[in-house]
Amino acid sequence: MKNLICYITINLFLLFSSLVLNAQDEVGIKQLTGEIEFDGLVNEPTWKVSQQLPLTMHFPVFNNPPSEKSEVYFTFDNDYLWVGAILYYNDVNDIVSTSKKRDEESENSDAFGILLDSYDDNENALAFFTMPSGLKIDYSVSNDGEGGGPGPGMSAKNYTWNSYWDVKTTITDEAWHVEMRIPFSSLRFQSRNNITKMGLIVNRNISHLNEINTYPPIDTKYGRDANTRPSRAKTIVFEDINPRNPVYISPYILGGTTRMNEVNEDETEYVKSDDPEFTGGLDLKYNLNNNLTLDFTVNTDFAQVEADDEQVNLTRYSLFFPEKRLFFQERSGIFSYELGRAQDLFYSRNIGIAQGEPVTIYGGVRMVGRVGKWDVGFLDMNTADFEETPSENFGVVRLRRQVINENSYVGGMMTTRLGFDGSYNIAYGFDGIFKYTDVDYLIVKLAQSQDKSIKSEVFSMDPTFFSLELQRRAEAGFLYEGKYAYWGENFDPKSGFIFINNIHDVRASVGYGWIADEKSPIFKYSFEGDFSIKSRMEDGKIENMELAPQFKMDLKNGIGLFLMPGFNKEGVPFDFNLPGGIVVEEGDYSFWAFRSHFNTPRTKKIVANLSLDGGGFYDGNQYSVELETDFNISSSFQLSAFYKFDKVQFDETNQEFTNNLARLKATYMLNTKLSMSAYMQYNELENIIISNFRLRYNPRDGNDLYLVLNDSRFADKTDLTPTPPGFLSQTILLKYTHTFRL
């Protein structure tokens, strides 16, 4: 007991006293003193008198001298942040350029870019990258680049965030040059006494060496991806920035038609119908000041969004589909209140989608930014009625602010879902994240929901969610994570996404990780043990439990390996159905299963990810093979393929099913402005093939022309009655958006 009291006392002392960290050294950025010809060549004398930033090797061996020489320069004027770089090669033929696509996510090309923590809050950042082809990559980083990111099912890197900026590149006989011109009006920041502070990370990727160089030096003990974590940024200082705040007005027009073939009421034949569409809408973006951005949208449209990836559900719980619509992904980090895994207090796919079908969004407003020390987010949207779903209003308010130190926050969030038929659902929560050592965090959350159809008391635990979590965000040394969560019986935020409640949830993980020495081909490896258990409140029995040792290893050449055998328990309170008509009966089940994953280097032209899972499954067996490959054939052509095979077998009840799931995507890029992609999916279980073709012409930021073709049809028409036509639905749409800057 004394040891326990001592341990708690030490941690409280670390949390409330030692947490106050010394400020990082700051670097002043020199103001532009001459003229720069924006041509992609860093050869003007004014670059040489601007701030030069030295790079250090981040990966594969931290703090080694870079293998290739780099010159990186920063300067600014009243309107723009200017970034220049000369990226040398011992042999210029080693330059690798594999794409011309906007927001390219692959890592098999040389690349250069910066991350700007524009509020200097050590948690959020905006990234601006390019490759030798001169393409533009911009994305936002939330949650300090940790885990799932700004919403359920999403990455901490949000590539759908797009801004207004310019980049030009040039390849010479000894290097490739980069010039970036980023308007301050595209950044949100705070100035005090005409002084503006931002966090900065510079990255250079050298593909043929599988090497990453950074400024400032960032130790890989925090992870290979620590080079994109705002908490590792260097503070830079600007003086006297006074940019104008433009208004961006983006009207769009859309025209097209959809032809459907649907079975009649008697189920004797298919009936053809046409649904022509001609509509328009408007988005407006206004920077209220350097801190706040206001967005209006009218008749919001998402015609150019790709279809959801086909999935097969082998669980008792609802499937999660990630948000793909640009409007809801932009600035989404502020609206995140994660409850665990894919579950969140706010899930934007509840807006404008009902029963899997699109619903008209009349419009709405969004405001994000900072007021004083508070991060602020506000969203309000109205949707039309759809079948039995009434017209609805969705609202979200989010507030957060730093406390104690630069990586600790407290905040609150409220969501509302109000039906025009008088129904309502309100959810609200408070959360805090407290960093008490360089890598250790305490996370606390408390939330409730209130619904018209459910009688709940505010001071009752029935509509309440509570969680307490400890994390160590490191990849070397002693590793741990622990979490307890309480999910009340009536906790049901209908603006969010949850797939279970009325449970106690306990998770724990301990392990040890090593960073190998300089001469080893291994980069890092770790052994961990994971334990999780969910128990139902109504009967105290286990809902599910897993005890699983893990082994992870990454090589310096980019190969990765993950192995995890696991002992599982499942408590099934009532019969439920699996695909293929299989019924899993009520009862308690125990079984062993095995999961594994292998990936080839991400820096090569061909990248493969292979997963093999198998073993027990309730009182049967389940096997799964998943292979995903990317082929970067040239800087103009990319091909990706996905295949998954599932087999479930129950010998005692003589039940089984197999399924094949496949996806194929091809992208052709004529240049950085014109691209086209074709996407096809096959799901054997649903007996369906879904295809999508999209042509995009993007002459400049804010101006887009899309041609979209969609098709769905049965994969196998044999023995189907009535005999189906050639396709179930076909759509052709043309959409043009033009942005006016006032």
C-alpha cells in the first residue's frame, strides 16, 4: 500500500508541478529584403541572406549526417511565407519522381515539405509538400499525429484538407529546386504585440536511400513518424505580419442523369426509370481575422466522392464507414471526441446520409479557429426529409484550451440532432489530456446523452460515458497503455457513432521496445502483451475478452512484420446471423486465433501489404487472406489492387461460407492539373460489381471540373429471377466549381 501511495504521489507531482516544460529555443525568420522570381529556381541573392535551416538524419539512423546535401531557406513578406530548397544528389539520376497527383499519399518518391503548427499549440499542424514533378500535397495533422486522428476511422493526417498556395520545382544537373509561396491568409495564427509564433518541421525524403532528413533533429525513439508530430516542432518567430483577409466564393453547377432498373412490386420484371438532375450551389469562405474562418454552404453536393469500399461483417456489431466528403473532412480535427476505436461523439456521416442513401443537405455554416486561448469549432447543418426520416438540424460546438503545459488540454463538446417532427437527441461531454512526462499522457473523458424517446436523469449513470486512460507515446524502452471505460445503458449520441453500450470496458498493454544500433539491418522491434475485456452490466458476464502477445519488427529497408496469437472469449446473449445464412447460437465460446501482417518497403515502386488471419471462431474456424498492392508504374500511371478471401466453417452445425472481395483502381495523370481514375469493386457475397470513373481538371486552387460515371450491376446473373438487365444503375454527372477571390 505504501508503494502504491508513493507511486500515485510521484505521478501527481509530475502532473501538476514538473509538467511546466522549458520553452524551446526560438528561431527568428528574416523578412524578405529583395525580390524573388517565382520560377522554381532558388538562385536569387535574396535567398542567401534569408534564414537557412540545417537538416539532420531522422531515419534510418538518427543524428547521422545526411547522405545528400540540402540547402533550405525561409523568409516572408506581408502576404506570403516563402520556402526555398536546393536538394542535391551525388548522382542526379537517383532522383525518384513517381506521381503528378494532387495529395499523393505514397512514400515511394523523393519529396520535400514543411509542417506548420500555425498556432504553436504542439498538437495541430498544416503540411505543404511537393515532389520533383511539382505536384501539390497538403494535409492537416491533428492529435499530435497520434493514432486515429480527427474522427472515427480517419488518419491523424487528413489529406482532404486543401488550401490556396503555390509551388514550382526545377530539376538541374545536380539537384532539384523547390520554391513555395504560402499566403498567410491560408493559415490561421495568433499575433501578440505584432509577434507571431509558429511551430516548424522541415522534411526531405530521399527515396533511393530510404532516408528522411528533418529540421529540427527528431529522435526516432518517438517513432519513425515523429517527423510529422507538431510536438516535435521548432518554434519560429515572425514580426509585423498583417495579411489581408480575402473572401472566397465558390459557386458550382451540376448536371447529369441516373438510369435505374428496379424490380416491380410483383417481382416479375425490372422496370426502367430515369432521374435527370440539374442543380447548383454555393460555398463561401471568409477569414473573420487571422484566428477565425467562417464557411457557409448552400445545397451542399458530393457528386465527385468515390463509393464506399465494400466490406464483409464477421462481427455482432455495426460496420463503420469513414467519411469521404470534403466539406466534413476539412478542419475536422476540432470536432473530434473519440470514445474508443471507431466510436465518437460526433460522426459526420449522420448528416446527409440515411439508410445508406444520400439525403439533400439544404446548407449550413461552420466556424473554426481560436478565440483568445480557446480553440473553437461550430457546425450547423440542415437536411431534407427522406422516407421515414424527417428533416433534421445537426449542431456541434467544440471548445478546447491548453493548460499546465503545451501538450495538455481541457475542453468540452455538445452535439444536437433535432428532428422537425419534434424528436431530439443531445449529447455533451468534457475531456482533458495531460502530458506529465516527455512521453506519458493521462486522458479523462465524461459524456452524457439525452433523447426524447428515453427517460434519463442527468445525475444518473444510465446515459453516461466515462473513461480514464494512461498512454506512453514512445517506441523504445518500457511501453504501456491502460484504459477503463464505462458505457451506460442509455448512452446513445445519435449525432455520433457507437456500436455497443451498457458495458464495462478494460484494456491494458505492456511491453518493451528496442531501437537497433547503427550497423543492424533492424530499425526497431518490440514485444508486447495486450489484454482487453468487456463485461455486460445486466448480467455481469463477459461480452468479449482477448489475451494476446505481440511481436513487431521494422527493418531499415522498410520491411515490416507483425505477429499476434490470441486467446479469445465471446459471450453471446442471443442468436445472431453471419453472412451466408450462418447462425451463431446463444452461449459462451473460447478459442485461439492468430493474426499476422507483412509489408514491403513503402519507398519502392511496388508496395505490398499481406495479412493472414486464422484459427478458432466461436465454435468453428475462420480463415482470412488479404493482399493490397500498389504499382507506381511511372509518374503518370498508378495501379492499385486489393483482394480478400474469407472462409468461415462450423463443422458441428454443418454451416460454412466463403467470400471473395476485390478492388482495382487505375489512375492516369497527364500533368499536375488533369487526371483520371477508374475504380472497380467486386463483392461475391452481395453478387455485385460497382464501377466508378472520374476525370478531374484542376487548373488552379478552387477551380475544378469533374466528369463522373457510376455503374452497378450483378456479377452473376445465373439463376436470378426475374432475369436482370445489363446493369442496375448508371449515372453520368458533370460538375464545375469556380472560386472567386474578393
